[in-house]
Amino acid sequence: MSATRQGNAAAVAAVLAFAAIWGGSVYYLFAAGNEDWFTGILVMAIFGLVLSGVSWLLTRGAEAPAIEVKRPALESGALLLYLAIYAVLFLGFGLSAARNALPEGQSQDLLVLGLKLIVHVLAPALLLLVLGARLGPLFQLGLSGRKFWRTLIVLGVIFLALLSVISPSLKNIAATETAFTTLAWVAPVSFIWIAVEAGLNEEFLFRAVLQTRLQALFKSAWAGVFVSALVFGVAHAPGLFLRGGADTDGSSADLFQVIAYTFAVLAPMGLLFGLIYARTKSLLLVVLLHGLVDVLPNMSEFIATWT
């Protein structure tokens, strides 16, 4: 079978697997009486379908070079093993230990940020180096020829407007009664913080590192996007199950409900960012867009800690 036919077959299988797992997860939440089944449908409709379609149009004509992967099977297998260990030991136990080591506040946040950078960026980068991979192509900015600015501006405005409406972010920020002069520096600084803490860490690991290996393994960009989106979702399950509390989205005493939540709600977000990365190969673009999704929901907490 030719590489093209193999890639097409892998893409179809990945899409069908994603649809079956996502649909099954939504049904499981519904059958269990978990209201997050509707959240899954909403997130898929908005982020997985509509905004992915918008992203496709915005990135039309993007000229992104292919990223060479010399040993896709070995590198993919090593990374999936690393992610399994990471999900259980770091997300499940490591973050809790780090937060218990220091009281809530700036020192704790700095410790957690440092640990996240080590686990999400430094360690997988070193793993790839050991396997003989090149790191340079993974850090492409893609400022020209990739439809960078129009994608960033249009999607950024949509993200901020959408989160202002569907989340209590603005209400929570207003409740802090922070002066406008303080907000003038808090807004950009909190964006930089969340773009590094969530954007750089997750996008480097799941998109630049994992997705490029899976794309080479399956000989299909689409298969890389859909499979990495599923991995992105379920990798959060141990953390939600072991560390989640009453106020944590997706938390449940039922492990299967937690897993279903990660597939139903988080995988569509991975689908969106995976599509953008596949079309542009710009790590900076997906990092900034990830930051724009998370900045408003996290700004009130940043204000409480840093002002």
C-alpha cells in the first residue's frame, strides 16, 4: 500500500475513532445523569466544529514546512509512555505535592510554573534529543507565510468575546474591585503568565512534540490531529480524578465519568488547536491562542495572588 493510501486509511480510522469515543463519552455522561454531557456537545459545536471551520478558512494558503521525524514509531511510543507516566505521577500526585509544599501565594505559583516547564518542555525536549530528533523545527514562530496575524487577531477576538458571554469571568474580575490603573498592567501580565503556564506547556508537549510524531507515524496530518486530541483529553483524567474537588470542572468520584468528561469536553479543544498547528506549524500561534482562551477565566485568581 502506498504512503498516500496508508495516510488516507489512517485518517478515516482516526476520525471514526474520535467520533465513536467522543459520542460514547457524551452518552455515558448523559446516562449517568451528569450535566457535563451538554457541556461536551456545546464545546464540540463551538470549538470542535464552528471555530475549527473558521480556523480552516483563516489558515487557507498557509505555507508550513513539513517537520521531519526520523523514527516515528520509536519516538511516538516513547512519548506515549512518557505521557502515561506524566499523567499519573505529575498530574495525579506531583502537582498536589508541590502545592502542599508551600502555602497558597506567589511562591507556590512560581514553584508550580517551574515544575510545569520542566515536565512539559524540558523533559520531552531532552527525550527527543536522546532519540536523535531535532528540536529547532518545533519552535518555529511562523510570523510570515503562515496566516499568523489574521488567525491570531480574528480567533483572539472571538475567544475573548465568547468567554465574556459564556463564562462568569468578567463578573469575577469585577468582584475583585481592582482599580483600572491596576488592571492596565494586570491584564497583559496575566496573559503572559497563562500563555506560558498553560499555552507553552501544553501546546509544546501535545502539539509540537506528540502531534508531529503521530503525523509521521500514521503518514497523515489528520490522523495526527485526531489521535493527539484524544490523548490530550484523556491525559487530564488522572489529575481531575485524584486532585479534583467540588469546585473543579469534570471532577467526580466515578473514574469513568472523569474519563468521559475529558474526552467529551477537552478533546474538542485539542482538535481545534491541533488543526491550527497542523496548518501553520507555528508554536507561537497556538501558544498565544491557548492563552487567550484561558486568560479571562484565570484573571481573578491572578489578581488575588499578585496584587
